[in-house]
Amino acid sequence: MAKIVVDVMLKPEILDPQGVAVSAALPRLGFNFAKSVRQGKRFEIEVEGEPTPVQLAEVEKAAETLLANPVIETFTVRVEK
Amino acid sequence: MKVGVVTFPGTLDDRDAARAATNAGTTSISLWHGDADLKGVDAVILPGGFSYGDYLRCGAISRFAPVMEKIIDAANGGMPVLGICNGFQVLCEAHLLPGALTRNHELHFLCRDQKLEITNNKTSWTTSFSMGQEVVIPLKNGEGSFQCDDATLATLEGEGRVIARYVGENPNGSRNKIAGITNERGNVVGLMPHPEHAIDTLTGPTADGLGFFTSVLKALVK
């Protein structure tokens, strides 16, 4: 069984208040490595067998239609073994 | 004149929206998200709440409800549609309005009486106001920050399609303090604050919100 992973991120120009809050919390815990943090979403989609090009195209379409809002977000689709 | 008020699973403000429509002199008709039927209404209100628990993104799942396909067609044909709060989010997800509503910039859920300036009184939902009129109606949301790209913002501002702006401090980080916008034709309006909660002083801070509902009556009888 393979897993298709869709990662969704806010576009760089869109303010990400959650990422800002996380980035402010890190130094309070002694973690001083982060210049900035942005938070996104990850979808894990299981399919039977190896994903076919047709399935991947469908996932791409679903990501564009439902999983991500292209007005404010970008997404990537990849297969995870 | 019949105004439909849509109920999705998780909608909160359908009763108040229906009451506002009735008090303004229209007949309110309940519309169910799962029915692809507008029951012959002349206008539609998408009320506030947390449809589908705000899962995925606010309004993202509601946008594909059977009733929405009919509303999108009707709106494109010129039917007046008002989206309040969650309804505004649904209209953006449905691409009937540009941009998107994202998390308030300080992450807090806000609930307060908010002063607004009416900046377009030509739409189906705003003719009862005068230009520049200040109104006070409740604002209550967690994801009310209006965002769009620079080109869209320039278009909205250039065409006078911002219908209301927050007065004073920007409560949620919305670009240009935008509280509400309209489409090119002026029949579809999205508004973050809740006029249906301010239609009489018994239950609301003012009766300023009633103007949105009397406006649509005027638009319909024209």
C-alpha cells in the first residue's frame, strides 16, 4: 500500500499568525534556532497498490479543488513508500 | 418578497438572520444545505456559524453543499446574496467573492460591538445607508482577517467594491481594514460583522444592522 502525501502551505505573502505564535514560543523554551516558523497542513492519502498516473492527476485536482485554497495556499503532491 | 436563509450543519445565526429578514418586511424561507432547491426565493442569506465545524478551512466543505450549486448559479444570474461571517467565508471559497478570510492576526476569537464605516451604498444590500455612515454592529469571529493579493486589493479599491471598513484599530489584521466587499455586479455581498444581531435595541447594541435587510427589500421591489 502506498501513501500519497499532500502538503499545503500558506503563500509566503499571507500572514501566518499561528506560525508567528510558534516562533515566539520557541525562545521562551530555550530554543533559539528559528529565524521564522510557518505552519501548514499535511494530508496522507492511502491507495491500494502503486498510485497510477491517473490517480495522481486526480489527487492533484482534488488538492486544487478542496484540500488547498489556491487563493491563499500552495500545495505539493508526492508519493511516500 | 422571499429571502432564503441557509442552514448548514453547524450554522448558528440562521434564526437571527431569518428574524432580521422578517423585521425588514420580507418573508424568510428556510433552506437546507442538502437540498438543491431554492424554493422560489428572491434573495439568499448565508448566515454565520461554524458550518461543518470549520473543518479543513472555514466554508471549504459547505461550498460544495447541494444548495450551494443552485446559489452560485443564481448569484451569477444576479440574485442578491449576503454572506455574513461564516457565510462570507463560504462565498470566498465558492469564488463568488475574491480573497479569503484567515485567522485573526492576534489569534484571539473576538466578540465585541464594532464601529464600521459604510463605503459603498450602491449594492443590493447597502442602499439604506448613506456614504460614509458609521454603524455599530457586533463582530464575533476567529478567522475574519481579509486577505488577497495586491492586484485583487487594487481592483477592489479601484472599483469601490469595499462596502464597509473597520473604524479605529484594525481588529483582525484585514487588509485595508476591510470588513465587507461586493462582487462586480453589486448583488453579492460578504460581511464579517453580524448585522442580524443589531436589528433592535432590545437585543442588540443598535438597530443599525437592519439597513442591510431593508436594502434588499428595496432592491427586490424595484
